[in-house]
Amino acid sequence: MGRTNANNLPEHLRRGADGAFILDFRTTLEDGSKKRVIKNLGKIPKVLALKIRDKIMTDQAEGRYFKSKVLFSRAAEGFLEYSRSRKRSHKADARTVALLVEQFGDRTLDALTLDAVENLLNRIRPMGPKGRPLAPASLNRYIACLKSIVNRALANNLIDRNPIRGVKLFKENNVRDRVLTRDEYQRLVEACSEHVAPMVILAYRTGMRRGEILGLRWEQLRLADKVILLEPKDTKTNDAREVPLDGDLVEMLRRVPRVLGCPNVFTRRGRAFSNSKTAFNAACRRAGIEDFRFHDLRHCAVTNLRKAGVPQNVIMSISGHKTDAMLRRYDKVDREDRQDALERVRKMYGSMPGDMEKTA
């Protein structure tokens, strides 16, 4: 405990005029300068004051009490190193971090505040596509990235506390509820160019993601076995997956022309398709289909599989969904399902005796 002072308290601990315990000591900073620290512990029990004193003096002796101030930009660089080595979305992270550094780069991490984060969100909210405000899900990506940067700094012992722990995510309402009717699907396929139609059909029938289709290579096709083999590097979840094919899909893929020297299945003008969005949206306009995205074809596939009576675990194996909750977001229950449910009960039990007479 060390020497005692005139108040019969351990060294560096004394009482103020109001009876509160005060910790008073000098420490040496990293630049060699001296700093006097006076910390009011309040009117607390002596036992607690002694514990706090011992903890602070130990931290001070081991160089943990005063840490160098770390700039947000330095913490952001560390996060990007992690993102590049661990995340497939590192390019998107780099764009998000660039905006965060523009806002907070010169601040120290411990100077971040909840109000500063809200200021950032208000600044970027109007920056959505076509002049529209950013959706809650988009704003949440900035918040999540910011939290990741601070949490990694905390894990690396660059700071002692999380200054933005109280920042909350926005409530998202981005669940899509759009599937094509049979007529819409037929019109869409007919409106697609010869390059896009096979991709649309494959997505509609199997639920493959757009990235999986655009990156599909000939070596992944096992047409004799009626399967597509997706490696971990090909999927969003980093899990290998086997996608089944029916006879129609096998014949369709056999008709897709190969481009010499290009490993990709789907090409345009001799090169791998890099983005199908423009061509797909144009096909939707020609077909008179509104509020429909390429990813919604995945919803269609999952819904069609469920309506065909395919067990849920088999659907998840085909689509690559890892949780029941996520699968339910893609499986859309419509009016036809609800009406069919009542018809099944009627067929199972028949009309109850006297039902029609009572309602006549």
C-alpha cells in the first residue's frame, strides 16, 4: 500500500474539505513530460476508495493509465487491413470507410460522440440514388462499419471504452414481397435478349444469386450429372453448394455458345458479363413489369419450390440459405396459398353436416 500521509491514508489518497476522497499523483507521459492528476472519487466508502486507488496506481505504473490518442484514420486503416484479408466485401468497405474518414479522420477515437454520428447520418441521408434519401438499410451499413472500426480498436487495446456504444441501428423494412405470376415470367423471358434470357431462366428455376450466375464457369457444369458445383469462393456464404438442374436447364446450357479463351458461361461481345442490371431492367420495361429486380427471381424460385411440395431442408440446400428465418423472407405466401389451404381442409374433412342449411 506504500507510505501513509497526514490523513493516515495511503500515499496519493486524501480527503477533500467536503469529505470526498481525492486521488492526487504525478505521472510521466510518453513524451517525457510530467503531469499532475487530481481525481475526485466522491464520498464513497474507504474500502472502495482504496481499491480504486490501487487499480489506478497499478495502471499508471504499467503505462496503461495514459494512452496515446489514436486518430480515427489510423483505426480505419487497421480495419481495412482486416477487411482485405477476411471479407469478400472489402471493396464496398473501402468506399464506406473513405466517407467515414472524410468525416472523422482528424478526430481521436475517444472524441467520437453520439451526436457526431447523428450529424454524419443527417449529412449522408440525402445522398441516395436519383436524389432519393438513403434507405434505413443503407444507413445501417455505415453505422455497422463505424462500429466495426471502433470495436477492432477496442480489441487492439487502442482505446479503453467504446465511445459510440449507444448508437442504434435504424429499423429496416426492406423485405421484398414481389414474385412473378406465370404470365409475367413468360413475358419477361420473351423480352430478354439472347444473352440475358438463359441467366433469367436459371435464376428463376434454381434460385442462384446474380453473382453466382455472372461468375459461372464451364468447369463448374456437370451436365451429365445434372448439377452445377459452386465452390466456397463462388458463394456469398463461403459454403460450397451443389445446384441441381432439370432436363430443360441442361439443354439450355448446352446451347449457350462458348467463347474461346473465356472460362465464363455467360458472355457478351466475347467477354464475361460483368453487370446484367441495365439489360435486365430494359427487358422488364419491354415486358411491362414494374417493381421487379433480378434478385427477386430468387424469391420466385424459393416460392415455387415450396409450392411444389419440396421439403424445407432440400430448398435450403438448393438455395444456400443458412437459417429458417432467412428462407422465410424469400418464401412468399400469396392468396393462392391461403385459398388452397382452405380447400385442402375441405377435401380432408368434407362439408360439416348442417353447414349449408344453417347459412342458407
